[in-house]
Amino acid sequence: MNKMHMEYFEKEDILYLVISDEPEAGSVELSPNITAELNEKGELIGIEILKASSYVRDSIMEASQAKMLKLTQAQSA
């Protein structure tokens, strides 16, 4: 079994999550900047995130704000 790892291509701002080193046989666009890469059996072998720095920043900010909102609401109750 292959070891899962991440690769970041700074110049292109692409984050690639490698699940398996198997050859890619196809892909599925999950959202505008996220693509799932599949092997011949249709199994997930990687995830490519375009505009990765913005995606990670926005995801963390969104999760943090939701958590803070829940804490604020719990303290008000």
C-alpha cells in the first residue's frame, strides 16, 4: 500500500493530496476548484485543489467563525 502524502506547487498554488501512486484513469470535478482523481477501478487515488491558499484560508475562516458563533450563542443562553 502506498503512503498518503501532500504535495504543494507554490507557483501554481495547487495542493495535491496523494492517496495512491496508481496511474490516473479518470477524474471527477467535485466543485469548481477541486478534482477527485480515480484509478481504473474508479477508486479515489488523489485530490487536486486549485487556488489552494485561498481555499484553505477560506475553509479555516469559515469553520472558525462557525465555532465562535456557537460559543457566543452558548454563552448568551
